[in-house]
Amino acid sequence: MQELFDRAAIADVIARLASTQDGRDWAAQRLLLADVVRLDLSEHLGDEPRDLSADELVAMCEAVIGGFAVTHHATSNIRPTVDGDVAVVLAHVVAYHHLPTAPGVADFCTMRGHWKVNLRRTRDAWLVEGWKIVRSGPLEGFASLYQLAAQVHDRPADVE
């Protein structure tokens, strides 16, 4: 029975990891994270894996995701493997990002792939200790939209 409870709790963490980004609920996102998280974007954006404090990771998500007008992260096929107080989860992800751009320039970027999330059970919750984002194909739309979103951090007033 504990395995079923663990699987449900872990699936909830994955769902909340996606929904906190789309809802820009950074305080709720922080509650999902261990004090240090290994972030690996090497198979998504080419960035080297690195250890970030939870506050640094939340600030990074806010700086990039907060720059988009709209995001939608859909997770599916959540497959946790639990071994005592640690778990590894694979989840398919389709992430849509929208930012108004200049006329004639695509205003969206969609990523398809999966998340590999490492979690550790604490007394109160399962917390994310590792988050690897793996893209399974090319970005659809305007690939540089991530960089634009990080630069604007909110919707530019002069773009309709």
C-alpha cells in the first residue's frame, strides 16, 4: 500500500512542478525543491549540468518563464521508480511557450521530450534533488524565444 501512496505523491510533485511554472507560483515551486538541486539542461539547451540552491533555481525559472506571456507544461506517462526514500521519475513533457514578437517572427516555441527527476523523501514530502530536461526532437517555432524571455522578464510594451 505504501508504494501506491508514494507513486501518487511523486506524480503530484511532477504535476505541481509543471503547474507552478505555468501559474508563476514561485513560492509553491520552492516548496517542491531540496535545498540543492542538480539542474541538467545539457540535452535541451546545451547548458552544462550544475548544482543550484533551491532559491537560485526558482529565481532562474522566474527570470525565464516569467518573461513569457504564456506557458503550458503538460506532463504524461509519469513512471516513478522508488527505492526506499529515493525515487527517479521519467515523465513525458510538451512545453509550449509564447511571447509576442516582431511581425513575421514566430511568437512561440514548443519543446517535446521528457523530464528525469530525482526525488528524496523527507519527513514531510518528496523533494526534487535533480531535474534533467531532455529534448527528444528539435524545438518547434522560434528557438531563441527562451533568450528573449529571459531578457524581457515581462511582456514588452512596444510589441503588439
